[in-house]
Amino acid sequence: MAKLTFLAPVQVETNGGVHEIDSVQDAMMFLKHWPTGRRGPVFTCAERSCNAAIAGQMSVEQARQAFVSFARIAGVLISAEPLSPLPKVGRKQPRQRAV
């Protein structure tokens, strides 16, 4: 199976340790070890998204975003670089009139 690598890694913290998740497989391994009593709908969405990416039914980056959402809601997200930052918008310059 090819490694389905994220464009940007996701850092999470559990039990005082920092983990860098950089692929769908890493995300699945992290989810596999998540406590059963703390699994809910967002966990299920992340798990299904990773499985869909492995099956080629969803993009790797969609699975990454589902995992990021899970980590944020679970309170373990340290950092996840945005993939397509919005360009900085400056003030528009007034148009000059033609003379």
C-alpha cells in the first residue's frame, strides 16, 4: 500500500508526548489507540474519512482535514498548518481619473 502523505503534518499531544502525524496511515494508528470511551461522532468521521482515502474514495487532504477537526475538538491539536492560506488583503488604492 502506498503511503498517503499529508501536504503538511499535524502535531497532536497525548499523555505529555507530542506526535507528528504526516500520513493517513499515521492518523489511523493514532485513532486506533484513542480511548473507546472518548470516541464520538467526530472521531467516527475522521476514521471513516481516513478509510475512504485509503480506498481512493476521498482525497488525502480531505482525510487530513477530518483528522485536524477531530484533534481540535478532542483538545489534542498542537498545530496544523493551513494548506491554502488566504492572501493578505490590503487596502485598495483609489482609482485615478483620466484627465
